[in-house]
Amino acid sequence: MKLNKEDVITIAVAVVAFLLIRKFYKFFGGGTTSQSDPSKTEVDESKLTYPSNNYILWADTIEDLLTGDLTEDEAGVLSIFYLLRTTEDVTALIAAYGRRSGWLGIGSGTLWQHLGAYLSQDEKNELNQHFRNFSIEYRI
């Protein structure tokens, strides 16, 4: 079977359309949160494991990993969370993330809403297990 130029273009458009629809569906599918708006939570900097500027850097990195291109890097996101050891660390990351736009700038949400939209159930379970292991009081 030999494909001509029009067939290749049609297939490419179909693949891109599929990926876009998948992204929009995942994003607008929403997520769960243990707090109504965790980005408004106050942070006690004396209880942080790392300097406060780390949480801003990690929030920016998570945004890039989730919304940077046609694929998201959930493993990279989870690796950031594995650095966090206390409830206050997670609170600081949530506060640093605040509300950000979603993929392609569509919609806006908190870190928890974006994680809920982008992570699979297995990844959420893995993250929740990490939280339980360190007695972190958050669940996704």
C-alpha cells in the first residue's frame, strides 16, 4: 500500500485532532481536591524542608511538564513530589502554583485541579501512597 501526499496529510491532521481532543477531554474532566482552593492556603516558612524559592521553581517546572507540548511528563511531576517530605512542603508548592492556565492557555486551575486532570488513577494512587508514607495530610 502506497500513500500519496493527500493521504499522509489526512492522517497527520487526524492524529493531531485526536491528540487535541484527548488533551481537552482530560483537562476539562477536572480533578478532585481535598481543599476548596488550596492555592489560598497560608505557608509557615519555618516548617519548610527547602528554601522557599525552590517551591516556585518546582511549580513552574510542573506547569511546563503538564502543559508544555502535546504530551505531558507525569513521571517528572511525580519526581518533584517525591522530594517533598512534609504537609507544609506540599502546601508551599500548592501556594506557589496558585492558579495557572491549562494546556494551550485554556481554562485555569489550581495545582490539584491540574493534577486531577493530567494524572492517571495509578499515578494518583502512587502519589497518595507517598503522602501516606510521609504522613502528608493531602490526597489527590
